[in-house]
Amino acid sequence: MRIIDQLAVLQAIDSELDVARRRYAEIQTELREPESLKQARVARDKAAAYVSEWRKIRQTREAAVVEQRQRIREQEKILYGGRIKDPREQIALQNNVEALKRHLSKLEDEVLEAMLALEEGEDALKTAEAALTKEENAWMEKKSALERERQDLIGRARMLKGRRDAEAAKLSDNVLQQYETLRKRHSGLAVAKIRHAHCGGCGASLPTATVQRAHGDELIPCPVCGRWLHG
Ligand SMILES: [Zn+2]
């Protein structure tokens, strides 16, 4: 086998390894929790905080209503108990009970307001929880697919690395070093296939003599990009 043929085999393996490495890096990025999931969690927490706040408010307001009713009962007991004989005092007490009742009505409105806010909040929480579950399920599914792909890539890269080492062992250190330099210079592609008298790396049209020499045993570089031509 000519050196250029061996180099072409090595190049094919290295190109596959490059693809695997790039995909691996992509997967690492894709494995970060998506923004939409974080947002869904924030929205759920906010909705839950709203519900718990209004639950407390409703409780406090209901307690205020109970207290107010108790106060009215006590005042009415005095008013109708027959112990107060002074009409002015009676009127004053009557007015006081009326005022307490007006305030009770206001307190009851506030309870109703809290109940409505709570109901609204509970609906919003349900919606937010459903959205979060949907996001979580989608993410779990995507994550496990990515994990599987990552494991496959690790296995594949290990296999390719083994083949690469075996191929590299067939080449001299000097040629290997030049190959690595060319790969670094030309975004991973050191060996370019000749396609219809054109360089497969840079696309330059090649002189007939160059094409002919590339079919021989020597390593012939592309006169334009410098990659080794595989004829
Ligand atoms: Zn070229």
C-alpha cells in the first residue's frame, strides 16, 4: 500500500473522530437544563406563593368576621337584655350595633374577595403545574436520548481510536508529524482526494502533471493549499 493510501485511511478515521468530538461537545451543551423549564418552574413557584398568600389572607379575614359577629352578639345582648333604661344610652348602643354591622358587611366582602382571588390563584397554579410537568417530561425524554447518544459516541470514539493507533503505527514519525501539521493548518483535512483533476480540499484545478505524479508513490502536495493529494 502506498503511503498516501495509508494516510488516506488515517485521514478518514481522524475525520470521523473529529465529527464524534464535535457532536460530543454539542451534547455537553445540550445537556444543560433548558431556559423554558427554568421559567416554568419559576412560574409554578410564583403561582404557589400567590395561593398560599391568599389562603392566609382568607383565614385572617374569616377570623375577623367571626370576631365581629361575636362582638355584635355581645352588644345586642346588652341592648336587648333590658338592663339599659336610659333611652339616650339605648340609642347610642343601637347606633354602635349598626356601625358594627356595617363593618361586618365590609369584612364579609373582603372574605369574598379573598375567596375569588384564591380560586383564581388555584386555577393559575393548576395551569402552571401542568405546563411544568410537560416541560419536565419533554426534558427527561430529550436528556435520556442525549445520554444514550453520548454513550454511543464514547464507544464509537474508543473503537476509532484503536483503529487510528493501528493505522498510525504503520507510518513513520516524520510523515505523521507532517500530517498533524497539515491537519492543524487545514481544519482537520491533511489528505485531499483528487476529483476530476481538482483538489478535494481547496477545489483548485490541478495540472495534468501533478495529477499523474499524485498517482505515483511520492507524497504530492496541492500547489494551492498544500494538502497531500490522494490520487
Ligand atoms: Zn488544494
